Amino acid sequence: MTTAAGLPAVRESLQLALLADPYGSIEVVELADAAVEHYALTYPKHPTYLLFEEVRAARGLLTDCLITGHVPEQVAGGLHRNVGWLSALMGNLAFHLDDHTGARAHLATATAYGTRTDDARLTAWALGAQSMVARAENRYETALSYAERAVAHAPAGLPRAQAHAWAQLTSLAGLGREQEADTALAAATRELEADAVGFAAGRFGFDSAEYTLHQAESAIALGHHNRARAAAETSIASTAVATPGWAAAALVLAQAEAPTQPTDAAQRALDVLARVPAARLRSTSRARLARLDQALTGVSATGVGDLHERVRVLVPLIDNHGNASA
């Protein structure tokens, strides 16, 4: 848990530590590790644009330290690793702000630093995120290429399960390669079962809600709406109402309901819009809303007209002057 005041306080602590040790130290690396963990665990609790500003400021502090050229060798590796993880966060945040070019730039930086520091988990996660961005742009062959690289780099257990389900499964489903998608899902399940810890929370973790969400979206892509409904309902049950994860699962369930239960689908989407402020509605949920809106075009059912209007007037995440929605 954290408050709004707790977010800048972490960056301020890092700044104070660097005032004491301008060229870095083991303690600064440990504090940077803690900052990355804090941002990852509290990712859903803050408006995306505010978290982006804080993560960018923290990365800037580490960058300023590194460019002095006086950082001890035993410290530089840890700082480079944290620059990579902060870049990964920035890439994911840019994606959720619908800035795909920015996301690709930050994630490429994260991949480079993961490779430089031999952090296989960072490399795999950044490649998985690049696969996610490519899928959002309907570049499924490119997405699958990133996904295969993510699986190859990912350490066994949860990180590899995440690469299989988040990147590989969803890319294969988007390409209509059902048998291979089933194989990827089975591989993710095996990796999770072999991991002594199992699911982990946080932006760089992988929880049961995300696992079943990927199953649901992949089932929709492959035309299995009944299977998608069951998986989406499981995902919803694992999340708190009005959180980003809940909104994602609810909108995926609405997509699965649309062909046969358009009234239920429209009402579910309207409920999401009633509970989640526009500034908190990520680009991914907006994309799901747009797909649902398109699927219900020409459908005469209760709530469909209201949904069309709500989607039409939805305030953009970023306006024409580069300002975030309040």
C-alpha cells in the first residue's frame, strides 16, 4: 500500500542517497532496487502519467550518477541494471498512455541493458513487452518473433510462464495458430506448477488474474467465446473492483458476451465506464472498448446506443497539447 505522497518520497530518498554518495555505492544500488520494486508493486494505484514522471525522474538520477565516469566498477553494474528496469517500467507506462513509439524506444533500452548486465529476467520481460506493443499494432508475426526471444531468455518458472502466456500464446492466437497456442498455454502451466513460489504480484510479476485474462483474450481470437467467458469470469474473481485488472477482465468478458448476449455486454461495459474514471482507463482497456463498440455496431439491444455514445465522447488520455487527462 502507498499514498500519493509516498510516490515522490521514494524518488526523494534516492536523491538524498546520491547527495551523500554522488558516485554511487552499494547502498545506492540497494535503494534503487527498492525504488524499482516500489514502482512495480504500486503500478495500478497511481495515474499512469504521474507514475511515468516519477520513474523518469528516478532514472535521470541514476543516469546523472553514471555519466560522471567515477562510479566504482562494483557499483556500476547494479546501477545499469536498475536503469534497465526503470526503462522497462517507462515502456509499459508509455504503452498504457497509448504512446507506442515511446514504448518501443524505452523497451529497446530495457532490452539492451538487460543484455549488458546479463539480467535474463529483465531481457525476457522487455522482449515480452515489445511483443505486446507489436500485437496492439496488429503486427503479429513481429510479436511472435519477440515472444520466441522472450521465451528463450526467460529463466525457468514464473518468468518463462509469463513469456509463454503473455507473449507467445497471445501472438499465436492472433495468428490463428490454435494448436501451437494450446502448446504455449500448456508450457506456461507446466512452468507455473514447477515454480515453488508460483504467482507473484506486481508489474514484473505474473498473477492468476493476468494468466486467465490471456487465456480469455486468446480464446476470443480463436473464436471460442464460451471458453473465453469462463476464463474472463475467473480473472474477474481474482481482482478488486474498479482496478485496471478488473476493467480489463470485465471488458474481455463483454467481448465474449457480445455475439449472443449483447445487452449483457453493453451493460457490463457501461459499468466499467461508470466505475473507472477516464484518466485511469488505460489504452489497453480503451482498445477493448473500441473492439466491443465495433462488434455491437448495428445491434439493437438495451444499452448498446448508450455505449456507442459513451465511447464516442470518451476523453482522450492525452490531449492535442500533450496534457494528460485530469
